[in-house]
Amino acid sequence: MSTKETTTPIAHPSTQSFLSHQMTACYTIAYKESVRIVRIWKMTVVPPIVTVFLFSVVFGQIIGGKIGGISGVSYLQFIIPGLIMNIVINESFNNNASSIMIDKYNKSIESMVTAPVHELTILFGYFAGCVVRVLMAGAISSVLVFWLAGIMVQHWFLFTYTILITCALFSFLGFINGLYATRFDEIPTIPTFILTPLSFFGGVFYDITTLPEPWRTISWYNPIVYIVDTFRYSTIGVTHHDITESLIVVTAITSGLFLLSYCLLRTGYGLKN
């Protein structure tokens, strides 16, 4: 009597299983970042809200009352979109830069890199954490100062896209800075010497079309000018350039930083001694 042997096929991880694992990992990273942000809310959420409110009161109402209107709107309404974008820029950058540096110090990011977690999963997980921080600080600030200035958002799709693409741009830049930095005191280098000057010369407090040449032409090489002007158009309907051109420029820069972040993470830059 012959017996028929049956062989059990070797189970290979399916695409569905792989995606499920990556979604779980992405959620875990984002949840970890969100918990950290909420736990130290006095450092991550409150300072930008206070800063924007003080700028709005001092520059917008006190000084702005003597300056008058710009481009058909009050000075307070003119500067508020730029102030909100400064929150998005600084909070996105600082969140990723500090998180990567902390995880490097604790060697937790090394565990993620060596684990079966895709590089894109890690990037999107940290990006989701940045979005949470930006939404917490930016939403409260926006409600407060929009009410103060009587602003009603005019283009919601552009409003949302500008916030998300700006958050992505500077979160990836912060990610790169976190990989590059070897000490915690190296993190403020880019915000101090690059982001702050670009923000102050980004048309937040003045109309760049009134600048004399060559400063007006030079200003258009500042990417923050495009971000602020586009966001200003989405909120109060005032712009000084082609919105399509702005979206192309900002999206292209974000794509470049995303690819650079992906390549650096894939090669283990800044993670290997």
C-alpha cells in the first residue's frame, strides 16, 4: 500500500502582508512622535502661539495702525499669513531635526534601519509627526489671529496644499540636518543662519514689489517668498506673482529634498560610525 506524501508549500510574505507591516511601522513612528509632542506641549505648542500673537499685536495693530494698508488690506491682515507660515517652517524643521538627533542618541533609529522597515516608511512616519505638531500649533494660532484680523480663508484647497507642501519641505530639510548633525548644538545652525534670514527677507512684513532693484529680483530667488505669497493669496486673495509658478518651485524643491533624504537614509549616512 503506497502512501502519497503531501508537501506543504513554503509561505512567502505577500505584498498585502508587507504593506500591512509597513503601515504598522509608519503608524508606530507617527504615534511615538505625537506622544512626544503632546508630552512636552509647553515647548512644542505654546511658544509659537505666543510668538505669533505678540507679533500680531505689536506689529499688526500698534505699528500697523501708523503704516496703513498694503495692497488693499490692513497691515495686520497682510502680515498674518507670513507669520502662520513661519510656524509651519520652524516647527516642521525643528521637530524632525530634534527627533532624528534624539533617536540617533538613543540608537532607536538604527534599530529601525536594520529592521525590515522600508526607508519610505520611516520618512513618512516622521513627516506625520511633523504634521501633528504643525496642526496643533498652527491651528490654534490661525484661529486666534484670523479672528483678531477678521480673515476668512478664500481658497481652501490652496490653503491646505501650501501648509502640507511647506511642512514636507522643511521636515525633510530637518531630517537631513538631523542626520548630518553629530551634536545637539549643531541643530540650530540652519535655523539661525539660513531660515531666519530667509524668513525676514521673505516678504512677511513688507511688499517685495516695492523694493528697488536689484533687491526685488534677488528676492524671487528666496523660496520662502513663494511660500508666503501663495499662502497669502489663499487667505486674503493678495498675490504678487503667478501662483502656478510658485507651486512648481515649492513642489520641485520638496521633491529634491525628499529624494536626498531617502538616499541618505538608504545609505545610512550619519547613522554609521
